[in-house]
Amino acid sequence: MDASTLWYIAQGVVWTVAITVLSFLIGALGGVGVAGARVSARRPIRIVARGVVDLIRSVPPLVWLFIVYFGLAELGLRFSPFQSAIITFAIIASVYLGEIYRGGLAALGAGQIEAAKSIGLSRPDLLVRIIAPQVVRTVSPSMATYGIGLLKDSALASTIGVVEMTFRANQVAQNTGQGLTAFAFVGVIYLLLSAPVGIWTRRFDARLREKYLVA
Amino acid sequence: MDLITWFGYVVELLPGLWKAVQLTVISLALGYPLALLFAVLIDSKIAPIRWIILVLVEVGRGLPLLVLLYLFYQGLPQLSVVLSALASAVWAFTWSAAAYATEIIRSSLRSVGSGQREAANAIGLEDRDQFRYVILPQAARIAIPPLLGLAIIMFQLTSLAYVIAYSEVMQSAYFLGTKTFNYFPVFLAAAAVYASVTIPASALVTGIERRLSRHV
């Protein structure tokens, strides 16, 4: 396989990274809402949130992707393949990251919140100064692990025609018959993309532990 | 779009569900025993064995399953090895399941305290018997819930076999969609088919987890 073909495949990394990063960022924000609804003081909100989370997790991501791309188009809501991928993965990421945040909240302990309230902190201050810093520390490794999962899930976007890496490798495989080279090449790129995130997570975790002196 | 037509779609997807279940069961039946072997061999004293297992596990977990599927289905023909859709899917899913399960089993084996091994040594059990009668039963209790959870995830992932024309649920749904142009209800039917398996299965796993952790 010549260099220009490999270069063509490698350029797909832009789409792969764009889908992963955008969905992750939207999901990281949406997750706050999901976690908030899951621990809401109002029972109906908790029940609905739980139902939505369970429903989204019980159906494979590929099915949601097809519902958004093919299904909604039929109802008149047309999205480009790239938009469909972002919408689908952002919603799924909100759910999974929301559950990760909820786990972090549970680990925080009610004492922190009670103490903050007793010294008269406002709700935004409570969230930004007390809850967020502590929850971020406990959940950041899980978030990074989820991010790597999202990177791998982004390959699904190839099925609806987003020209990311897997899509391009598939094109090349069909045109040249050199599928092993093409897919081994993208495989290596996926590994190279996820490796630094793994290393960073471990460092970030170590640094935070040092800073806050927790075992 | 009435409910009876929609229910007809669900029924048309059921043969695909059976195919998806078959793929899941075969891959797990091959992948989990392989994972136990990997989990033991990854700490092998022989370095090349350790490296080979490590590469197998890291590649199995690090590549998108979609890429693994394509590697077998579209990659091997480059070496003049042509596999059927089912064979390619079984290879890819077994590899993936084995890789993830290796990590689960390895951490479960490690979580059995060193005191257990010392005690087994003290009463004169051989290495093999220690593993068989002391370590493994305790590790199994920890490993079973996450392994069952992984099984549900693998079942969901069978939807990916759609890309290599294995006639599971999504393949059938896509075909039905292009035939009827009712993509929205058809894919909702596919979602219902998956959920009807995963929701009860998840509830079951939660129940088993509670039971197994009762005396821990």
C-alpha cells in the first residue's frame, strides 16, 4: 500500500477525534443534568430519569444511531451523518457520564453538603466550590476510561457514512483488496490515540492525590 | 402506522434475535475459558508468553470491535483466507470478550487475599490444588457479576455484525427498512427487541450480584 493511500486513511482521524471530543464535551455537560435528575429531591423526576437512563443503556448505540439518522429523517428531521453521530453519542455520553458523576456524588458523603449549608454557602457556591472539585477528583479516571470507549464507539459513525478512519479503511479495503493493511493501520492509530489518555489519567490522578493529600 | 403492523415488524426481527443470541453464546463459551487461561498466563514466568498474552489483551480491548470484525472479514482475504460472516464474527467477538474478561478475572484473582494462599501453603496444598480449591472459588464469586454484565454488553454489540452481513437483528431491520421505507418504526422495533432481552437480563444480574455479595 502506498503512502498516499495511508495518508488518505490517516486524515480520517480528524473526524474520529471531532466526533469523540464534541460528544464527550456535550456529554460532560449533559451528564450534570442527568446526575442532578437522578438525585433530585422530587420523586417523579428521579423515576423518569432512572427510566430514561435504563432505556438508553439497554439498546445498542448502533440502533440509536440508526434511529437518529434514518428514523428521524423519515419524520422530517434531517441531520447530516456527522450531526447524527454527534447527537447520538452526546446523548449516550450524557447518560454514562451522568451515572459516573452520581457515583462520585455518592462517594462524597452528605457531611460535606451539610457542612457547606451550615456555614451559609449559596447553592451555586456549594456546587462549584464544594461538590465539583471533590467529585471531579474521584471521577476523572472513570471519565477518561469512558472517553476511550467513546473513541472506539466513534467508529460506528462509519456505518452512516461519516468519512472517519474506519470508513476510509473500509473504502480502501474494498478498492484495493488490501484490507489487512488498511485495518491494521487504523488499529494502530486507535491504540496510539488511546495510549496518551491512559497515561494522562494516571498522572492526573496521582497529582490530584498529592495535592489533596488523600490516600 | 398501527400497532399491529409494528408488532409484525418485531416478529420479523425475531429470527435475527436468535442469530444474535447464537453469536453471543458461542463467543462467550469460547472467550471466557480463554480469558481464564490468559489471566493465569499473563503472570507467567516465561517472558514471551507474557508478552504475547499482553498484546492479545491490549489489542482486543484497544481496537473498536468494528475494526476487529473488518480485520477478519475484509482483512484475511488479503492473505487468501476467506471466512464466512459467522466465522469472522465469532473470531472477533471471542477475541473481544476474552480480552475484557481477562481483566475482570485477573483483578478477581488478585483480590483474593494473600493470607488465603499462605493458609493453603501452611496446610500443605500443592500449587494446583491451591488454585483449584482455594483461590478460584473465591475469585469466581467476585468475577461472576461483572462477567454477566459483560455478556449483556457483548449481546448488544452483536448489532455490529450487521456491517459484515451477518443476519442478526440490525441486518434484518435494515433490510426491512429499505423494503418498507418505515425506518423509524422498524428501528424502534429493533430497539424493543434488544431491550426485551437486556432489561430483564440486567435485573437478573443485579439480583445475582446481591445474592453473591451477601456473605462477603
